[in-house]
Amino acid sequence: MSDSSRSHRRSESLRQGTGWGWSLAAVLIAALVLMPVLAVAWMALFPSENIWPHLISTTLPRYAANTAILALGTGLLAAVMGTGAAWLVSIYDFPGRRGLEWLLLLPLAVPAYIGAYALADFLDYSGPVQIALREAFGWTSARDYWFPAIRSRWAAVLVLSAALYPYVYLLTRAALHEQSSSAYEVARALGTGPFGLFWRVGLPLARPAIVAGSAIAMMESVADYGVVSYFGVQTLNTGIFTTWLEARNAGGAAQIACVTLLVIALLAVWERVSRNKARFHQSARQQRPVIRQRLTGAAGWGAFVACAIPFALGFVLPVAVIGRYALSYPQGWFTPGLGEALWHTLSLGAMAAVLAVGFGLVMVYGVRLSTRRLPRLLLPVTTIGYAAPGAVLAVGILIPLAALDHRIADGWLALTGTDPGLLMTGTGFAIVLAYIVRFFAIAQGAIDGAFTRIPPSLGMAARSLGRDSGGVLRDVLLPLMRGSVGSALLLVFVDCTKELPATLLLRPFNYETLATRVHEKASLEDLGNAAPAALLVVGVGLVAVALLARANLRLRKSPSRAIGAMSAPDAR
């Protein structure tokens, strides 16, 4: 028998001897993550009151049409912004390029709903733009001039595109960096001009990355609630809120949620297929990097302006407007509830991050130890939580948990004569569970990537020296993965601080986080008191962007894997 056969049999015997418990843990974690989605499907198929005919004949076509227009518009505009910026910073050298290359990432730190509040304040009738127009031309009222409606679908598309174009930018820039300069040099030698170089060479090479980034932006736009609710755009996501909270029909909300899940699933499949095709092969043995063409004069400053516009819309404008309110109303930092909202945000996000990463570690390790098929089949399915909008997960979590909560309270009351209250839905438990399900894919992707970089022989050597599977994980693997584990903790925590729809639906009465406080104050047009919480959310997001930039720099040869692991459903 060969040495490789002996090593394989030895590895299999070690795994069979210790993998059962880890396999069971992996299956239980997968069941926990999939439970909300399955609950939504069950409630939609067996509602207490079937309102499908009513939905189809009244509101569902409008919800679906608005959602489709919003998704397509956001995907197209984000593709234009992200692809154009990536092409310019990758192929050309112009004034300010080095700074813009990283500044273009900063809109990821600003939640889209904050951008919506800022744009509305900036362009509204009482905003600085219209005030300046009236003063310049002597207009006295809105009847004297025409100005486009701010709270509309086009504004929602603009805000979401400015917030989400970095997904397209990162993936497209990665694809362009992976290319050799040979194709561009040949095209230039054949007389191809700048536009032809982009249209005939660069665009086909980067097309899979552009499609993948656009699909991510479209999924995020479908899952959005803060922007569309503020601008009054009725989408599938707002329909869930309306049907559940106003019509008090959980079955109808679940049915709309299933339609939303179907849309998200189609976009996720499109994104996955596009990314799987995003492989580029070079005929040359040694790949030569692209030599940037120097742009001077008007062309250079034109490139600078073209790259600065998305950055200004996605980051400068929101931060400037919110920062102005924070400085103009310093008393907003001392209003009641801000400290409590900050504590709730930090504590819930920290608990969810620790649990999500812990569950991800157990599941990935359990699947690797297991010889059974079920855990391996469930591992990729558990990433569906990231693709599901927060409102959908809230429907699937709150209804079952509320029923279980009441049964526990009734049983405890019958046994002890005291009412314990609602232990799960009356506290932050349901919110933490939603965060775990929503962002489990981020933790799982980071942990799985860390495991792939560790040679299997290290674990086998530790087992041969008498360590059990838990000891191998604790003493050998975890020290080697601490960087990835720390990154996963931070990324999950930051995403938890920005999550709005699930928190709105699952929070107990008078329970605020920074995201819900910003939404409520801004909905009341009280941006002075919303600004401090908004700046705190942006500050936390900047930490995540810095981490993303560092990871992108470290994996410069293949940065698409970094952004894919942190932002896409196969996992940010």
C-alpha cells in the first residue's frame, strides 16, 4: 500500500471517529439559519386568511412594478458609475487618481437611508439648491418655476446607486487589474481610440464582473426599506410592512415575502453564474501589468470630475448635510435616548457577531470533519439568509417566536403563578437571531476561506499526537485563523449596526438602536436629532471600509474573492 493510501485511510478513520458530534452541531446550526425562510414559506402556503386574489388584483402588481423599476434602474446606474470609475483609475493616470482609487470605496460606509435624508434636505423646496435658485432669479414661490419631485422613484434610484456602486467598482477594478497589457497594446497598435479600447476590449473582459456587481446592487435595492419608505415608493418590501402592521395579516405579508425571496433568488443565481464565469486566461507565461496612460489638461481634469461625482453623491453629500445638522444642533448629542440607542446597537451587534462567527466556525469545522453528505449539502444553503431582506426574515422569526413565547409564559404562569413576560420577543433576543441569520454567510465565508489556507497535515499531525478534534481547533487552527476570525467579527458587527427593516419589525416597544433612531427622527423631519446617530453609524461603517480596503490591497492579485466573500450571498 502506498504512503498516500495509508495517509488517506488514516485521515478517514480520524474523521469517522470524531465527526459525528460536529456533524450534528452543523446540522442544528443550519436548521437555525434556515428556520425563518422555511417559516415564511409555510405561512405563505397555509395562511389563516388567503389574500392572494386580493393582492394580485390590487397592490401586488404595483409593488412588483416599482421593485422591478427600482432594481433595474439601480443596477444600470450603479454599473455605469462603478464601471466608469474602475476603468479610469485602472487604465489612466490623472490628477488625484491615487486618492480617488480608495475614496471611491467610502460610500460603502454610508447606509443608503442616510443618503436619502441628505438628498431630500439638499434638493427640497427649503433646501439650499432651491433657495439659491429663487434668490438668483427672483422667484417667490413654487408656482414660479418647475423643479423635479424629490421623493420619487428616480431619486430612490439615484440614492441607491450612489450607495451601492462600490460593489461594481471593486469587482470591475479587480477584473481589469487581472488583465495583461498585451490586449490593450495590440488594440492601440491597430488604431483603436480611447472609446473603442473601452468598448471593444475592456468592457468584454470585465463584463462578468460588471454583471456580478450589478446583481449585488440590485439585490440590495430589492432588500432596501429605509430609502423607499422615506421617498414614498411602494415596493415589495414596504408591502410587507403595510400588510403586516396596518392590515394585520401575517399570511399576506408572508406571501409578499415569498415573492421578494423569489426575486432575490433569481438575482443571486444570476450573480453566481456571472462570478463563476469571471475567469480570465492569459496566453503569455508572464503577465505584464497594464501601463496607465497619462491624461493631462482638460482630459485629466475631466477624468477627475467623472470619478469625483459618484464619490460626492455617495459620501460627501450625505456626510456634509448630516455633519452640518450635527454642528448646528449640538444639543442633539445630549437628547434622551441617544446613549441608550448606542448601547443597544453595540451590545446587540457584539452578541450577534460573536454568535454568528462561533456558529460559522463550528459549522465549517463540522462539515470538514464529517463524512456524511447532509452537512455538506446544507453548508451552501445556509448563505440564503444574506440574500433574504431583513423584513422577510423578521416575518419568519417573529410569528413562530411569538407563539413559542406565549406558550412558555403560559406554562410558567400555570406552574409558578407568576408571569415571566415575553422572554424572546419582548427582549433583544429576536433581533440578535435575525442578525445571526442575516449575516451568517459573512462569518461562514470568512471562516471557510481561512480553513482553505491551512494545510490539512497540521490537524492530522496534532491528532496523531493525541489531541482530540476540539483540541486541534483550539490549539492549532484558531491561532492560525485569528486574523480572519477578527475580520469576520468586525464585518458582522458593522452590518448589524446598519440593519434597519429587521430591527424595526422585531424590536420591543420603546427599544431603539442607532439605525431605528435615525429612521424615526428623519421620518419626522427632525434631522437635527437624527444627525448624531447617523454620524455614529457612518463612523462604524468607515472602520469596515478600512478593513475592506486593507483586504483588497492584500489580495490585489485576486480582490474579487475578498469582496465576494464579504458582500455576496455565497459568502459582504
